[in-house]
Amino acid sequence: MLRNWIFIPNAIVGFSYSFFMKTTPLVSVVLCTYNDEKYISDTIRSVLSQSYDNFEFIIWNDGSTDNSEKIINSFNDSRIRYYYHKNTGIGVASKLACEKASGKYIARIDGDDLCLPDRFKTQVDFLEKNRSYVVVSSAVLYIDEDGETIGRSFPITEDWAIRRMLKIADPIANPASMFLREAYMKTGGYIGIRQREDYFLFCRISKYGKIKILSTPLIKYRLRKNSLSYYSECTDYDNVLCQYRNKMINDQTVKDRDVELYNYIFEESKKESSMTNKERNIKALHNSGFIYRFINSRIGGGNFICLLKNFYCYLKYR
């Protein structure tokens, strides 16, 4: 009789554990999209058709003004969790979307890229077998706007080399990355900046474990002329942006003021990329608000250099 009483609770516990394991995905796939109507359907299919299926699929629509929402809603799959939010930029969108993740691992993909069939299986197998690693990414196949393969990457693969590279550049393809959610949470998550939010994350998350880049391509990475990854910053702003990068990488707590100024400088640098040198100098002269922000940013000698540069512009073009 006693054995029967013991058996019933054990059965209940076993059922509850089994139910929990089946309903809690191991992987949270996070896709942030903005006006990707031309590509989003193929991207979603590439995720849903994976050989590994223990995942939830978080699709975050960052205020798209095209037909993206209609296309996303045309998919009927219980793994999809769809969210719409007003446009905030990739940094904020990534942060908000990842807050919805419940899996042990977070896998990223962009709205115009494609997952190869065994991507999630390959990355889960690696992370489960190598517990000292917190990030695994991969090489990528480059495709053009029409989906034609135009090349591939040959990344560095080992943790020690990746760490050295992170001091000067980002060797990790964010849309091909999968990382441990626990380590991600320790970093404070993505920072709400409009470019290179992934670079800051990988620098910060590297403090909590190793990083691996697999030499086999696991995604198709689309190169588009109007994408942020296609854009290179204006040289005049590089020193300032670099100082801010170092600050946000090293400081666990990033102030809203830091993010605001970084985004402002980045947007200004984008505008300047299409200007002539004379137009840039005249703009620097008249944009007193920009100078004021520099003065108040407290990022070191860059303030003084900026003032000298603008004074020179004043003398030359007054």
C-alpha cells in the first residue's frame, strides 16, 4: 500500500518534467526585420524547415511600412511568436526581441538572410558538447540581392584569435550566431544603438566564456547596398565612435546619454559620407548643437580636436 502511494507522486512528477521539457524549447530563434518584404518569406521558410525543430521562433517587426506584416501572418506554425513595435532601430529591436526568449540558447537571423538546413542542429550539438563556449557562429555564403551566391567567408575559428580580432574589428557574423542566454543576460543584452550592436555584445559576452566560429557556412548572408552592414563610416568620425565603442564595451552599465550621442554621431557620419569636403566643413561650422554635444560627452581629447577642427572651418569658410 505504501509503495502505491509513493508511486503516484513519482508518476506525477515524471509527467510534469516530461511536459515541461517538451513545451520549453531549447532554442529561441530571434529574427528582427524592417521592410524586408522581398526576402522575409524565404527567410522564415529557411527557419521552419530546419532539421532541428526544438525551438520557438520570435519574429520582431521593427515598424515595417511595407507588406512584411501580411507576409509574416500568412505563416501558420505554432512555433512562431510574432511582435510588432514602432521603429526603434536594430539595437533596441534586438534587445526587446531577446527579452521574449525563453530557450537555453538564442539563435539570430536577419530578415533578408537564409539558414542552411542543418544550421541549428550543428550549433546545438557544438554548444551541448562544449560547455565552456558561450557563442558559436559560422562562415557564411554571400548572396546578392537576387539570391545568387557570389562568394563565401573564410573566418578565423579559434577563441584566442577571435579575442584578438575583437580588439580592432568584429569577425563574427551576427545572423549566423547562437549564444547562451544566461551569458547574454549577464552582459545586459544588446545596446540600443543603430549600428554594430552585435560587436558590442560579442565583446562583452566574451568575458563569460569562449567563442567559436565554425569553418563550414551555415547561413546565406545577403549583401544589399542600402543595408547598415554595407555602409562604412566617414573617417572624420572614426576616432569619436571608436572612443564610444571602447566605453560601451568596458562599462557594464551604459547610460542613455551615451547611446543617444553615439546614435547622433553615427547618423551625422552617414549624412557626411555623401558630401564634398567643403560641404562637410560648412556643415560642421553651422551645426553648433553637434559641437555642444561633443563638449558635454566627456570622452577625452576628441573634444579639443573637434573644437580646433571647427575653428579651422570657421576661418576658412566664414
